[in-house]
Amino acid sequence: MGFRASDRVWRATAIVLCAAVPASFYVLGDLTDAFPGVLTLERREEGTAAGPPARAEGFERVTPAEPGPTITSGVDADQSADLEQRMAAHADLPVVAGGLAFSVVDVGTGELIAARDADTARIPASTLKLLTAAAVLRLYTGEEVLTTRAVVQDGTITLQGGGDMTLSEEDLRGLAEDAAALAREQGTTEVSLVLDADYIVGGQNPAWGANGTAGGWVAPTASLAVDEGWLDAEQYGPKSTDPAGDAAALFAQLLGEQGLTVTGEITTGQAPADAPAAEVHSESIGEIVRHTLEISDNTTAELLAHLVALGRGEATTPESAAAAVEAEVRELAAEAGVPEPDLEALEIRDGSGLSRDNRVPPALLAAVLGEVAAGTVPQLQQILFDVPIAGLSGTLASRFDEEDTEVARGVVRGKTGYLGGASTLAGVTVLPDGRIVAYSIVVHGFDGADAAAARAAVDQVAAEMVQDS
């Protein structure tokens, strides 16, 4: 990318110090009960938020007055060997039984610090969402919004989806109110309703296998949906099998509440061009990315993958969406200097990580995160702010709470992942000597009944990065 090593170090330092919660800030917040932690007088538990609009984490992103520890720009062989040995020692835990892989990369130099079985492609589970987020932010500024339209012409209202699966009932009610006003201006209170859902082909992804809609894991991707197709507002509750059709049915009901008579059945068709229309907009794509990474939302992750396909001008089937994400990741990884053998092992079959056929080498994921943290790809930097903080936010709010891992609270940032027999974590942190690192950790091959112990083992491995040797 043309950056000198010193430039890379200081870019990384500035970005990660802004993204991370400084230790002194965390201790102060912990003592005053602003954050949960070992010093907190009254523990505050926060569950994951169910459904968009996405929420930012609420921390003011400012560089602290004191820049923290002196930044080391090189890789110390002895320190690296010590870190690798301490992390690898957890392979002897009964639940791990040797099934441990990890990669830790110095963000400032791009050099490998510690690794174990890092080049073997493993099931990434939901850490794949990091790659989906990177892919979509390579193609969009993050400021774009998704637009749902109600086009009114000649006694027909066409509900036209534009990819927004985060519509609320209130959003749709406001759209119905505006559409009814347009119909009355055109001299009619009796209308037919047409659904235009051609923006995204979407649907079920066969690669999900048993981890799909039937199990409550994810709604089929669609051009529009109310509350992501979550039927009871629960992240893993029942899901609509026809999100766009259900949204159209609700829209017909809401038009009736506005005094219109909707005649006949809802049909499908294309919205007429240049006809009067009402519109409602989603949160920005950047906010959808933030929401996806914070609570590990499978439905919005799949939507983002389809937006990648759209951005590349490719088909918007589930298979094409996964292939589009893989193509973007390959390009980004090549730019980050990932060896070709690691790229050959990459297989992406969906956007959420629900497929057991996904394969990502830890070395590849750590290298991509290192490139993000180095600031060489500015449009991807928001990912560093979006991933949860150990012990504080998102899917890590209730993690790292044991005596041997609490040192990582407020210091380690990472995206979690779990898929029967695979527990993963990938993100960024700062070593005790001030080096900023990107990492990917996989514990694999355990029995599903041992999921909690496997997650705890992942936390123990991650905590070694912030422990003094």
C-alpha cells in the first residue's frame, strides 16, 4: 500500500487508541459503576438489543490526553515466543484437547507475533461477519440508506422494496399515511396493491443447513421486511418465511386504517417509473454494519452480503451474495499481503457464518484485521469501533468475567462466534508493551454440550495477550 513501517505504526496507534477504552478510563468507570467489572460496586447487565435501528455504543471517541505506553514498532522474538507458548498452553485444556488455532499479527509492522495451526482453514462461525462488514464497506461509503417506496398511479399502489429489512411497523404506517394522501389527491379511495420485491432475489440459503429459518437463526433475505422478519422480536425466535409478503400484507392493513379500500389480492409487479411516490428510509448502511457486529445479527449480515453483490453488479441470490463477499475479501487479503496458499483455502458460503461449509484460516482473518487497524484502508476503520468490548458491550458484555480472564475487560475488542463444535473470537487489542495486535482464535472439535467451557477457553487464550509475561 506504499506506507512506511513508521507510518503504519503511528496510524495504527492513533486508530486503535481511539477505538479502545484506555485502561485508566476503564478503571475510573469501573469504580464509579459506569462500566461492569471487577471494581464495580453494582454490576449492571445489559442484554443484546433486538433489532434495528442500530445503536452506537455510547462511548465518546476521543484520544486520551496521555497516549499510553511507549509504542514498540518491531517484533521482539523472545516476547513473541513467550506469548505464543502461553497461548498454545491452553490447547491442553480438556475441552480443547488440542483443537486450538490462532494467529496474532503486529499491526504496526504486519509481522506475525504468535501462531498455532494458523494456516489451516477452520469454521469461522460468526467471526465471518467481520469479513462481510469489510466487503460491504469497500463498496459503500456507509452513509447510504435503503429506501422503501409506495408508488401511486391510476388507482394502484405499488409497494417497492429497496433492501430495507429493518422497517418498523411505525415506518410502514407513516408510508401508508403518505401513500393514502397521494391516492386522495389523485381522486381515489379505492386501490389495488402490488408488491415490487425485485430489488433483491434473496431467499433461503441452502448452505445454512440446519442453522436456517426453521431453527429461528435467520430470516430469508428479502427486498423489504418488518422488524427483519422476526415474528416475536426475539433474536432467535420464529422467523417469517416470506418477509416481503408479510410486509405487503401489513401495508394493506395500514392503508385500510388510512381510509382506503384495498381491492382484490396483493399481486406482484414492477413499480411504474416517474409516478408520484412516498418514501421511507433506513438507518445508514454504516449503522446497519454496527448493529450487525454488536449483537451478531444473522439476518442483517445476510442482507449486507446481498448489498455486496448489488455493489458489484452481480446477481442477488444467496449463492451469488456469498461469492461476492469472497471476491472482495480475496482482493482485500491480497492487498494485505496474505500468502496465496491461505487465499486458496478460503471458502465463504454465506454472509453470517451460519454455514458449516465456511472455511477461513486464522492467519487470513488476523491479517485482514491488521490491515484495517493499520489505517491503510480508511473506509474500513469503523469496524474497530463496532466490535464489542470485553466485559462491556454487545456479545462480549458477559464474557471475560472469571479471575483468570478479567484482566482483558475493557482492553480486548472482538467479534464472537459459535457454531456447534467451533468457538471463535477475532479482533484487536494492545499488548502490555504497547504493541497493537490483530488476532483470530479458534477452539474446535469439542462436543456441543461443552459450549460454555469452549467459550471460556477462548477467553483464556485471548487474555494471555494482555497478561504480563
